[in-house]
Amino acid sequence: MFPRLPALLILLAVLALPLACHSAEPRNLDSAKQEITRYIDSGDYFRNLAQVAEQAERYLTQRLGEPAKPGQKLAIVFDIDETLLSNLPHMRPLGFGYVPPLWNEWVVAGTAPVIEPFAKIYHIAQAHGVTAFLISDRREKDRSGTAKNLHLHSLANYAALYLKPDASHDTAAAFKTAMRKKITEQGYTIIANLGDQESDLTGGYAEKTFKLPNPFYITE
Ligand SMILES: [Mg+2]
């Protein structure tokens, strides 16, 4: 009896194989878009942003209350898109699609609205002598529109705005980690790193990270 059992199991596995190979139909794109639209229009997106900002503010207040080590220079790192600046007015009419020429026009115009709760964090940090660094997956060619847009919202007095070289093939995570390493090598202690993508936050070189919601796209 016993030697037959493995053969039976193999037979059952072979019979089950075609079933395992067929995956379920993917989620419908229109329903995903409708869900995102509801997330925005219900105010939940903005409430979730505000919650993360509250956590960051609470942490910052506690961290800045700690006695500073002699000569220690504190820094804070922000991502730009969907962290300090909102691209909703651009993305929404396009059904959250990405059309490179239209995206470029939007960046050049430099009129993206600010995400207030995080602009507030930026100003609180600076008021406490924490140096702000901006690291974005935008390209060097986007520098003037990006700088203009930040200036529009009084977010201009950063120590550096790191943008990806135009020809770079680095992932966002690799580029951003390298920039935080560079900041650290300049003698700064990065006390917080804030961004809407996992690729903003992985790779270390920050005491604490804060993940903002972004159901619109993924940057790897
Ligand atoms: Mg972003």
C-alpha cells in the first residue's frame, strides 16, 4: 500500500497543475480609478496626509527637545512630488495616467499646489535650526521649474536640491540613498526623512522615516 501513496500524490499534483497556472482576472482599472477618486473626494487622502504630518511633528518636537551633541548639525530630508508638492491637478484630468510631454509642461510651469501639513513641518524644522535637503526623482532638466514651484510656496531656503542626472539609470532608491549618504558625509545627522514612496525611505541614513499615502503611482 505505502509505495503507491507517493504516486497518487504526484498524480493529484499533475491534475491540479492547470488550475494553479490560471490566475484570477486582474482588478478592473476603472474601478481602481473610481476608488482613488473617492479617496480624494471624501477627504480621506488629506486626512491621512495630516495624520502622518502630526506624527512627524510630534516626533520632531520630541527629537529637538533632546540635548544636542557638541558640533552636531541636524538635517531633515524631504521628497518633492506628493510630499511637498501635489500633482493632483495634473494627474486627475488624465485619469492618473502619465503622459511624458504633458508632465514636462506641468513641471516647467511650476504651479503645483503645496501640501500644507508638510510645508509646515519644513518651516518648523528650519525655525529650530534644522537644515532642509530636498531629494527628488525629478531630473536635472527639471531644475528651473522645480525651483520656481518651491519658491512659489516659500520653500526655497533649502541647503540643496538633489535631482537625478538626466542620463542616470539609477533606481530612485539607489539615487536617494546615495544623496543621503552624501549629506551624512558632510557632517549632518538626518533626523527625519519624509516621502510618499518606499524608494524615498529605504537604504538608511535617517534616524526616522515617514511614509505619506500615494495610491496614484509607484516610483522604484
Ligand atoms: Mg514623491
